[in-house]
Amino acid sequence: MDELINKLKKEVIEQLNLEEISPDDIDPDSSLFGEGLGLDSIDALELIVLLEKNYGIKIEDPKDGKKIFHSIRTMAEYITEHKK
Amino acid sequence: MAYINGIGIVSPQLTVESKGFPTEVMEYTADYLKCIEPAYRNYIDPIQSRRMSRLIKMGIAAAKISMADAGCTMPDAIITGTGLGSVEDTEKILSDITKDEKFLNPTPFIQSTYNTISSQVAIQLKCHNYNSTYVHRTFSFESGLIDSLMQMEEHTASQILVGAIDEMTMNHLQITRRIGQWKMEPVNNLRLLENMTPGALAGEGAAFFVLGKEKNGSAYANLKDVKTCINIKGSFNPNKEISTFLGNNGLDARDIDLLILGNNGDCENDPIYAQFADHYFPGKALAWYKHLCGEYHTATGFGLYAAACILKNRVYPEILHLNKVQPKKFENILIYNHFRNTNHAFLLVQGF
Amino acid sequence: MPKRIFITGYGIISCIGSNIPENLNSLMRSAPGTGPLLHVDTILRDEVLVGEVPKTHQELFELAGVAPVEGYSRNALLGIIAATEASAHGRLGENTGLKTGLISATTVGGMDRCELFYKDFLENDSRNIYIDSYDCADSTEKIAARLGIHDFVTTISTACSSAANAIMLGARLIRNGRLDRALVGGCESLTKFHLNGFNALKILDKEPCKPFDQHRAGINLGEGAAYLVIESEESMLKTRNTPLCELAGWGNACEAYHQTASSPDGEGAFMAMKAALEMSGLKPADIDYINAHGTGTDNNDLSEGRAIERLFGDRIPKVSSTKPFTGHTTSAAGSTEAILSVFCLLYQVIWPNLNFTERISELGFTPVEKLLTGIPVNAVMSNSFGFGGNDTSLIFRKVNASNANNVNNADNADNANNAGNAGNAENIEN
């Protein structure tokens, strides 16, 4: 799980072009949206593309993104559960 | 009319650093003149800029520089002109959809819409006022200026942020080279007129202006009037247009002290400027600027910047001289631009 | 007193008809035009429902009266068809001494050809004639050349509010004295480019769109073009045109909230509607009908609905979105819906908001569900909101004996009916 978390941090930073942020800055349990990293609905769509492209996981309803992308850890858990 | 109260220019010249018109000139031998980009973190929060492509960052930086220059914090309108918008984003989508239409991110699409810069500037300033974007080749910026001047007359705005933004990419250069728009090989920008060949030297830039109904303490000049004329099957009559345009502003050709022309090194386009100058403004001082910024749809933004600096400082930089005549006064500057003899535009700028 | 602006001609092509009478007829029958995508080659074909003009490129050449030559985008052809109808109806070919302008709106521009030929653009010279259609000015200049309009020509792109802003700019140019009359509107053709863009934003509905419905699921993109002839009273004394209605107010505001999303309380929409209302001198209670932007997305309809509630309080006018009929024609939506609004004034009808079943729980009002006929409609508000929060609202008012002074006061509906012939008008430059 920790390995996946570290990999995800790097992928999220790259996908969302978070130039000023290093993987160590991201707490795997803190919120990615709102108060946390301050991501928004467009970032959520970009993360959906990331899951599809890198992990072959398709999220049909963007509304499900809210739960899945709550934190790096929730993302990692979702991937572990759904990866084919 | 409107006072030019502040200017912000991102260009292939050292226009961000310089107070006034740059004294050091950047010389390039290149396929096209590329902007010297400022350190964006000085203008945009990195978290906010995460989804911004190059043109958008250039535009926002230029807008913020112009507002700081004018001491303006909240304009009554934000208006932009761009011939092509974010070419980089448009190409990204075209290349993706030409391949397999898979894994498409929404960001390039959002940024490829032409009004992205005017709305991003509005978001940054939390400015709810009038907001619009013009996208008509070399009329794009001029249309934005006409809109601005009308708002001053309508008393709906007293300070307007108006910008001219366009970028070039190597891909787009190659595509538009096919239709003869550009020189086929790298050229030296300072020797552009030495060997007249077909095609212009391409460029890019972001130029923002704060226009005011009242002039502030550091105002540059007065943008008196702007006119665009499309030439459809010979509908453009320069004699009639120029005398009407100047006449409407209480002037005639003799009152013009300096004519700033859009020469871009294209042996098919440049003679139109020479004929125009010889015919209607014989013996006048002639200037040019596209060797400094290159040719692009909203290059007049750089021309207006040059005119404003000349009028404010009452100095006529040598790098701009197209002939050896010196202006007798620094009162009336006429900027004339045309694109393929189809889109003609005049800007009248006055000192005070 | 500022000059009054009148609409004296119109022309339209959309998925519900290739001219004014066909569009009117479809609306009167409550017959939508959305369906499967036929003319764009994309893997999204089975995942979208669209308002596509049911014509091939070849058929559009014929409708436009243009000899089929290379270099014309679908966008330009749609534009020429609607602009020619409007121009003939408003008699722009006569009284050439009047200062006449063209303000056209588009965002996707000639992308319909460019995306087909992009590989060629990169690799060879075979499609060079289409390179110019890459930018937004191409369709505008082709329309201007076709109709011989040259006193003022420009193109506006503020995404989905573009054509409303074109109408507004035309009106301002006339008031300002820079023009006497103008042809204003927009055109947009469906492309793989923006179908994919909207799809990436996950806001397309596979089913017929359901604006203002609790279970709304997104947009049906559409295509088309719509243009109006607007002129001042002084101009009408020369053209002897009969006004279809008056353009009584306009307002442009910016949300300054988010690149694509509308704010929860619809601040930009509220400000644009309020400004238009104030300019028109009308009270909220004078507005009989709002032709809403109503795209069918979660975000827009709630935000717009809240803004309407804020402005109109407990006296909310009849509201509907006509996008289930035409699809969302993006940059052409503002002028398409302007024409649909003018119809309401001319024929005293209000268009239904098709596919509605359940009120949005956060809102206190429901849209009009069935075609309303024979009811007094004196003032209509039309909303157009775009990405970047570029929001514009227009108000159209019926011209009748009580508010017409110098206008040529023949029966407006008669003039409207004459438009049936305008679709066949010959190229007026001849």
C-alpha cells in the first residue's frame, strides 16, 4: 500500500502539474480538495483520466469521484480494490 | 478617446524589465520571435497557474503589469483580442483526437476557448464587470479598442483593461508556412528589410493597456480613435478612409507627426505601406516595430506601446526609424496596419 | 435619449429547420430535432445525442447557393445560409448608403474541416486551402464577402454567450453612430473537437436533455447559425422595414468564479439579467417569459434558477429552455434563442421546456411544460452564459401602438411571414 501511495503522489503531481509541491508535502490522509491541496472539479476530472490511463479503471459517474479522490489513501484503496 | 494610463508588455524584447521603451535591443536569427517570459510566480499563485498554458500565463502577467503601472485595482471592463487564442492547447487536442480520442483531459479544451484569458483575469481580480473577447485576425485587438472607446462614450466605464494576446508554435508556423505567410528559413530580425523575400517574420506577444476616461499622473498618451476597414472586392478606398478618419478627429494628413507602419519584411505586403506613406504622408517621419516583436494578429499592441512611449518620453528611439525623417513635434501619431491587403486598421494616438 | 434598436430581419438554420418557417413549424408542433450523430466521425458517436443539421456538406453548398468549391467549412456554410436569409428579409442589399456592419460569433470556427485535414496540414500541401479556416474570422469574412458588408466587420468569441454579445455589440455600434444597421448573430458546427472537449468535462447527456429537471444529466450539443438584422429608427425611415420587435435591453457581466463552473448563487447571471432589465426600463413583473440558458447540466440550471429567483422573487415569469429542441448550439445559441424569443412576441406563444418531469428540489419554480398559445407576451428575456462566466442577457419587446412613435407600424407578424420567401432570396450582391 505504501508503495502505491508514493507512486500515486508522484502521478498526481505530474498529472495536475503541481510544480511547487513535492511528494513529501502531501499527507496521504489529508483532503485533496477544498481546504487541503485546494483542488477543484476540473482536477477531479483529470484524476478520472489518470485512473483510466494508468490503472485501467473507469469511473462512469464523476460524482463518485468525491469519495474516491478524498485523499491519496482513499485513491490507493480504490485502486487496490478495482484493479483488474 | 481614452488615456493610456498603464501598459504591460510581454514580448521578444526586454519589455518587462524596462521602464519605458527598452534601450537594449534583442537580436535573433530564428524561425520566429519568441517571447521572453517573466518569472510567473511574481504575478500568479503557482497553485492557480497549474492548469494555465503559456499564452494564458503571458496574458495574465501582462495584464497585472499594466494594472500596477496604472495603479488600477478594479477595471470597469476587461476586453481581449486574440487572433488564434492558445494554439498550444488547440494543437494538443487536435493531435489527441487525430490519434485515438482516448484519455482526453478537459484542461486543454477549457484553455483553447478564446475567452480564457479575459475570464481568467476576471477570476484573479474578482471582477464581475463587462467582459468580452474579439477573435478576428488583425481586427481582434482593434475591435477591443473600439469597444473600449465606445464604453467611454457611453459612460459605462471609466477604466478599462484591454489586451492583445497571441502565440506562435513551431507546428503552427510550419502549417501556415504552407500558405506563404512566413519566411521559409530563420532570418535575422534586425536585418529583416535587407533581403526582401516573400513571407513575414513571425512573432508573438501579450500587450495589455489600462485605458482611462481621466488621465492619471503617469499617463502615456491619448488613444484618440481607432478604425478598421475590411477590403472586400476593392471596397477599401484608402484616400476616403484616411481623410474621413482624420477629419472626424479634426485633423488632416499634415497634422500627423509620425506614421508607424506594420512592415514585416514580406515583399508582397510591405509595398502597400510604402505606397500609403508616399501617397498620403509624403515627407513624414516613418517608423516600424515588427522587427522587434514579429508579425502576429495582435501585433498592433506592440505598435501602440511604441507610440505611447514615444509620446510620453518625447524620444523617438532609433531602432524604430524606417526613414531618416525626424518628427517635428510629438503630438499626433498614426498607426497603420494591414493583413494581406484585406484587413486595414488605423489607430490615432495623441500626446499631451 | 439613446437610439432605440429594432429587429427587422432574421434567418436561421438549426436541427429543427433550414429557415425561419421550418423552425417555427417545428416549434409549433413541439417537435425536437435532436438525434444520433451522423456527420462527424468520432468514437463518441454512440455516446451522444446531438442537434445536428440533417444536411451533408454538399447539401449545405446547395442551400447556401455557393458553388461547391474547396475551402468552405461547414461552419461558414451554415453561417452563409442563415445570414443570407436574414439579409434578404431585412433588405440589407438595398439602401447601400447606410453604414452596415457584420458582427458574427463563433468559437469552434472552421474546426470541422481542420480536424479532418490536420494530418495533411502537418505533412503535405494537399489541403492548404483549408488552413485559413482554422481561425474564427474565416466564416465571418466569407459571410461578409457573400453579402458585400464592409463598413464594420468583426468576430466575437465568449464561448456559449458569443452570439448574444454579437447582438449587443451591434446595438451599441448603432447607438454610438458608428453604424446605421447591422447583421448580428453566430454560427457553430458540430466537431469531434468540442464533442470530445465537452465529453472530457463529463457534461454530455446520452438521452434527450432535461433542463431544469431534478434528474438532468447534461447537454445535447447542437449546431446551426442564426442572424438578425438590427437597425435604428432613422435607418428604418430609409429602409421602410417593419420591425419584428425592439431590442430593449442588454447586460453583460462576468461570474469571475471558475473557468467552467457557474457560482452556486448565479452572481454573473443575476448581474447580467439585472443590467438588461434596468436598461430596458421594464420592471421584473413586465417580463412575460424567460428563454433560459438552461443547458441541462447540474451546475448551470441550479445556478441560473437561483439567479432567476433572486431577481424575480415570488413573481417568476414563465421560464423554459429551448435547448431540447435545438441542442446547445454553443456560439450560435445566443442568436438562435433570440430568434425563438422574437417568435414568442410575434405569435403570442411560449415554447415548452421539453422532457421535464420533476422540479429541481433546491428551486421553487418549474418550467413551462406544454406549448402555451394565445397568451399575451410583450417582453421576453433571453439568457446566454458561457465558460469563463461570460454571462449576457437580452430583452426583446413587442412593438405596438403604445410604444412605437416613428416606427413603420405595419403588422409585425405579416413581416415575419414574409420571411418565408426570404429563404429563397438570390444572392443579394448580384
